[in-house]
Amino acid sequence: MNTAPPIRLFVFDLDDVLCGYDFDHRLNVLARMTGLEASFIEEVIWTSGFDEKCDQGNYSADEYLAGFVERLGVALSREQWIRARALSMTPDPGMLGLARAVSQTVDVSMLTNNGPLLKEALPKIIPEIAHIFGENAHFSSDFKAAKPDPAVFRRLLDHLGHHPEETLFIDDQDDYIAGAKTAGLRTHHFQGIEGLRRELAGLGVS
């Protein structure tokens, strides 16, 4: 007999769940904008750990952009940064529709490993996110921790007033799923919308 409590909150990841995300394309766009090698940009921004520190809430949007430019050593405007990020993202109409449908019967939230500059820009890049999730479109930087750290999940649920055993976290990354499980959440390893639809059907959610 299944004694698991009903799901009262669904938490969706952003990149490669609610939208496609092409990191290599983003690097190539930044390379064209700056005249730098994509490999150099990846090294000084991502491999160095700078971007991860932003995800963990160490910088404001302005501080992050200033640090980004300083590490590149060339000018890059806020608008260019946003454009490079936007061009790497492809909203998934099916997933956005599914999230919208689920939101009619249970609470929904989004949790993405990103910082305040994308948080500022996302409503313009993908307006549907704001329409579906509103103030519950959360970024790891909001909680001073990033996936897979179990702390980010605990802080999210404390903020939302939900219990982990009544929460389903949906993500495509194995290590993020593992972190959520450590925090006590139920999880779905996202590998496509049909698999998620079957999961929801099994939970009695449509």
C-alpha cells in the first residue's frame, strides 16, 4: 500500500527542462561579441569558478557584470550579456504548457542555478516563466547556495512553506537530483516530457 503523502509542490529546473540551453552557442556568441576565443571565455568565467560563485549568491547583478568584464579584459554591455544568454535558450512550449496546467491544481516553483543578472532579465527573455511562476521563479543566488547543495532545497522549502516529502523536484542533472534526495525531496530525473507526463499520471496530477 502506498502511504506517501500527496504532492503539494512541484519544483521545475529551468535550463534543459523548461527551456533548451546551448552553452556552446552562448560561448560562441560571446566570442563574436568580444573577439576573444570561446575557450578563453569558458576558462576565465566558468572553469575558474567565478560564475559558480555568482550562482551561490556572492555578487549583485552589477558586481557580477563588472567581474565578468574584468575577467574578459574587454568591454561587454549588460545588453550584450543578456542577448548572448537569450540566444542560447529555446523555450519548450510543451513543458511550459505542462507547468501552467499543473499550477492550476497545486503550487509550482522554479529553481535554477543562476544569479541576479539572469533573474533581472528572464521575464523579458521568456515572459511565460513570469506568467506561470510569478514570485516563485527562484534562483540559487536567492538562497546563498546552489544545487546540488542540499541547503538550497531546504531554504527554498522554508521560504515557500512546504515540506520535502510533499515536494517533487524535476531536473535533468543526476547530481542535482541526488542533492534534492539528500534534502528529503521526492524527485523526477527529467529525460523528456513524456516521461514526466507518466510520472504525473501516476501521482494523479494532470
